[in-house]
Amino acid sequence: MIPSIQIIYASHTGRNQAIAGHLQAQLAARAQTVITEISQADAFDLPNADAVIIACYTYHDGELPDEAQDFFADLQDVDLERTKFAVLGSSSKQHLHFGRAVDYLTMQLNSSNGEQVADSVKIDQDPDDDDYQRIDQLAQQVLKSFGI
Ligand SMILES: Cc1cc2nc3c(=O)[nH]c(=O)nc-3n(C[C@H](O)[C@H](O)[C@H](O)COP(=O)(O)O)c2cc1C
């Protein structure tokens, strides 16, 4: 089986966009992947994918980025029908609510009847080697959930 995996990202200064691209490169050999910027993503389309991975930064005071708000609101009305998912994000430990957007998205995707197949990953600013290992592990766990 070749799963279709939607990779959705929110990125202001490019880190999460680069993480999304890295994930796509990791998955490309064994999955069909599409990358979408979050303001262009349709939450109601997610049940059509086999899995969704969201990479999102945190903004304001521990909030989702503005451009992610519509997607997040729509997500509350979606039944993911056990679509597999994983969440990660570069944000910054210099802020009080480190990576809070990752927590919000993880909670909402679970509430919307998704199946979480990897622990969520928070990255402090630019990913280092350890972070890339955790990102790659997340990608492997998504693939493993399909038995590949
Ligand atoms: C105005 C502002 C507010 C931020 N607020 C938070 C925050 O509350 N929590 C957090 O973890 N990071 C916060 N960040 C840090 C960003 O999430 C971090 O720089 C992230 O790596 C940006 O990702 P991007 O390069 O994909 O845009 C904030 C950054 C800015 C500029």
C-alpha cells in the first residue's frame, strides 16, 4: 500500500516550511505526499488522506498563528474518521508557552476523531541533529502505522 500523506505547515520565518520539506523528502520513497500551507489547507478534506502531518509554529502569547485560525476552527466540525495524524513544530523556549500550538493541534485532532500515531515533537527554533532524529522518527512512526 502506498499511503497518501498530507503535510500541512504554518511558517512565518521559514523553519516549519523547511521541516515540512524535510518530512516530504523522508517520506517520498514510500508515500504519496502533498505539502500545503495551512491557510490554503481544507480541514474538511483531511478524511480523504490516509494520514496528515502538521508542522506549526506558535505565535502571540502561546497562540496558534493567525493564518491557522480558520483551519483550526473548521477542524472542530470535521470527523477525521480515524485518519492517522502526527503534529510537530518549531517554536521558541524564549517564550513562556513553548510550542503551545502543537498542543492545541494535537488535542483538536484527537477530539476530531483522528488517530495519533506518533508523539508530538516540539523543536526549539532551528532543528539540531537530535531534533532531526526526532523528526525522522516521527516520519517512521507514521509509515510504521501502515505496516511499511
Ligand atoms: C511575536 C512572536 C511571538 C511568539 N510567541 C511564541 C510563543 O508564545 N511560544 C513559542 O513557543 N514560540 C513563540 N514564538 C517563536 C516562534 O514560534 C519561533 O520563532 C518559530 O521557530 C517560528 O517558526 P517559523 O520559522 O516556521 O515561522 C514567537 C515569535 C514571535 C516573533
